[in-house]
Amino acid sequence: MIKTTSAFSSYSVPDIEQARRFYHDTLGLEVAKGEMGSLELHLGDAHVLLYPKSDHEPASFTVLNFPVDDIDAEVERLGRLGVRFEHYEGAIRTDAKGIMRGPGPDIAWFKDPAGNILSLLEPK
């Protein structure tokens, strides 16, 4: 039987040290060196494994979502640290800050240095 209590997600990055600096120094997450040159993000009871891949291609979808209490404040804080938020026009439309405000959660997307898409989301 599969044990769901120890399940975890993973995705690739081309440069583990660059990823460590971004996830730890910029986002303020707890990170640890993993096996075989990987990096582990410790997110409460869960963790995410980032593994090095020389021919990395960024995910074209959101790989990690961070719930926040105040999305405007967090967008401003991360913006001061150099994080650039994505702007979308079309079916998904963001405002000048890069926040999609809707009937569901407010969401702001940004990319890690490897080009993987991450998001902040404020539940309603």
C-alpha cells in the first residue's frame, strides 16, 4: 500500500546553489542539502525535493503554491527583494501588482531562478 503520509513533490532546477539562495535567502524558507546533490524545502509537515538537471526545462504550470494572509503585503515585500511577478491578460488577468483578484483566492504568480512557476495565494 502507498503511504500518503510520506509523499512529497519534486521538480528540477539547473543550479542547486542558486535555488538554495532564492528559496532560503529571498523566500525565507527552511532548506537543507539532500542526497545526490539535491535540495530539500521544509514546509511545515511537508517537504519538496529540488534536484539538479543540466538540461532543465521550466515547468509551464504552477509547481508550488504558498498560502499567505495578506497577498498585497507579501507581493510588496518580495518585490523589494527582487522577485518579479507575472502579468497576464486574457482568461487569467492580473492587476498592476501582478495579482489576479477573483471570486476564488487572490493569486500572484512568480518564477524561481530556474523559471519554474510558483504562486502566492490568499484564500477568501
